[in-house]
Amino acid sequence: MSVHAANSKVFMAFSDVTRLKILELLREGEKCASVLREKVDAGQSTLSHHMKSLVESGVVVARKEGKWTFYSISESGVVYASKLLKYLTAKPLPSAFSKITFNERQPGSVYTQFKAEQPDTSQSTEGHTVPRLPIDSKSEEKRRNKSVKPFTIVVDTSSDLTPEFIKENEIEVMPIPFVLNGTDYNEGYWQNISGKEFYDALRNGGIAGTSQINPETFVKDYEKYAQKNEDVIYLILSSGLSATYQSSQIALADIKETYPDCNIFPIDSIAATCVGTLLIKLAVEKRNEGLSAAETAAWLEEKKNYLFGVFTVDDLMYLHRGGRLSKLSAVGGSLLGIKPVLNINPDGTLGLKEKIRGRDAALKLLVTMMERSVTPGEGINKLIITHTDCEEDAIKLEKMVREKYDIKELDIMLMGPVIGAHVGPGTAALIFEANCTRTAFEEKYYK
């Protein structure tokens, strides 16, 4: 069965992280609504929304028993799940519905085949040796061939690139839609609403949400490049935060049935907001140096592990609504003035690392986390400070960081609605390239 021809409701059933978690729970057997609500940390209305989508698609069946509702995977759901999982795991499944392992990079992938050669270098920090990619790419430049085929870079709007940068560097954009108080904004940027208006609406109790890009949208976009035999790299919102990357993989498997030799490289950025901006800037640099799409994709697959995003939020209730924090912790923390400090984990999920009382203390802790991964006194090529309508705090961060580092290029940017909807007003973040990988950082400080 062609994925492209599949029913759109079935696509949507499998294109959301929460629904995938629900399906994984149902794989173990029938569950009642109260158990599912507890396991996925969702409110009744949120769970009802997801279960309605799953039931309408035919993937899940509902059984009433008195006042209770019990859910299980339907026979057709098992069959379709197995087909989709074969695309995503690229290996035979031991059963009709195998364990979901979307974040695994499979052996023999296109990135393994085209991996660019890198010198075996490392850096030791306080007895902890970690691999490090070379900053200097002159060796790559020397071996560039003038006949290397140019390629297109496509991004989604979670990366928060400015329209000016997009136009100047000829980048194509796939919008991630967002909703504010029931109004759809499908262009993904600030065309019909300003950043100030968006965050003021949230402060006044407005409800915002986002949705992923579905496989059908990717198929249509892929096809226009495949038909013209154009090479293209897609830099996509972290699979740890959205099902958009999974959608891109499903679509790639489908388009390759018709265009088996197409050079389309969807990359899980394991990033969000301006961490994605930084990765895209590096992709543009590699394209300008003359690397091919395959070589750039391989280089980015390695480099992305060195890009850090550390941030603090002002209102804990946004993390609760997104399932990152229990309601009790959110309410109690707010009353005590507790501010969480988070980062992006190695797998692209959000990680709550530390809690501290007071906003200024939280901002200082962001700088401390940066010092743990980039030695003070070193030069920094690119630093981005992003915020959700709290520019004064962003300026404070700039001053603190400049006291520690020599920064070549620093940008202060307003975070867009795709991530801003989930962290709320008053979020501030430091985005930078570290001396070590995220994995090494986690093992050293937060194991």
C-alpha cells in the first residue's frame, strides 16, 4: 500500500508524539481512559481530542462499559502500524506492532554512506576526553570539485529564521501552523500577527497550540525536487518534540518508490527555535564552501550534537500544559518563585536540569551552564540569545556573556510561535556551539 494514497485521518493518527505514546501503551493491551490520562500526563479534554482522532481513523476501537470507556488497537490499526514502522525502522519487525524506536539512527542510512572524512581529534577537559569536530574546514575546501552539484536548503518555521536571512540565502520554508484562540495561522510566521500581540495574548489567558507537518505535505514538496532531479536538504524540528520528522521519513520512503535515485536528505535537527537557526547557518556555510548535499548532510549529522540550547522559563504552567511538569510542581514552584533551567537533551527532547529561586539567579545559571561546555576566555564564532518578549533579560544575558567570552557574532532574536506557544512569555535562552557533545556534557554533569 502506498503511503501517499493512505487516508489522511490515518496519517494524522500516527503523526503526533502524544498519540504515538498512547498507541505504545495500547500495544500492551486494553486500557481505560483514566489510565491513559495518567500515563501520558494529559487533561481530560486533551486526551479526548487524541482519542477522537485515533478512533475516527479506525486505528483504535472504543468499548463502553457502564460509565467507563476502554480503548484497544484495532486489527486494521495493527496492520497499518506495522507498515509505517517498517518505513521508520528500516528493518524487519518481530511482530505486527513492534516497539517504537523512532530516535535510533539505523545502520546503512544515507548519512553513513556519504559520511565526510573528519580528522580524529579530541579535547580533554578536566580529565574528561570528548571528541570534537575541527573548526577549520580548509582541508575540505581543498578537495572541493568545481563540478559539485548545487542544492536547496528547506527548513520549517520552528527554526525562527528572519525573513531577511531566508531571502538573502535562498532558503525554502515549510510552515508549521499554529493556532491562537481558535484562529489558524498557517503561514507560521508573524505576517498576520506581531510577536508582541502573540505573547500579550498568552499573558491575557490566550490558548495557543501547534501541529506537525503531515506526510502528504512532505510528499508534495519532495516531488517538485525529485521531478527536476534537484538535490535538497531538509532541516526539521527535533523528533523529540514533534512527529514532523517521522512524517518526513514516511514521505521519503513513498517518494523513493517513484524516484529511487532522488537526492533528498531530511535531517532530524534534534533542535528547536534558534538552535535550529545556528544549524541552518552552518549548513549555508558548507553549501557556500562547495560541499555537495550528501556531504553537507553527513557533516550536519555530526555537528548538530555540539549545538547547545540552555533556557529558563518564567511561568511553569506552560511546561505543565506541555506535559513537562506535573500540575503540583508547577503550582508549588510558582508560589515559591522557583525558576527551572532546561536544555535540549542528546535525543532532542527537553531536559529539566536544575531549579533555582529567582529570575536573576536563573539567568546567571544559564551562563554557568555555558561555562561548563565552553571554556571562559575562548572565542565564540556565533552566539544567539532568543527570548519570548523579554528583551531586557536578553540584554542582561548579553552583558554577562560578553564578560566571559570574546564573541565574533551575536544575535538577539524573538522566539517564534511554534516553540513560544509551549514555553510562554518570559523565556530566555542561550544558543551556542560547545567544545563537547551533548552526550558528554550530560554524562559529566547530570548523569
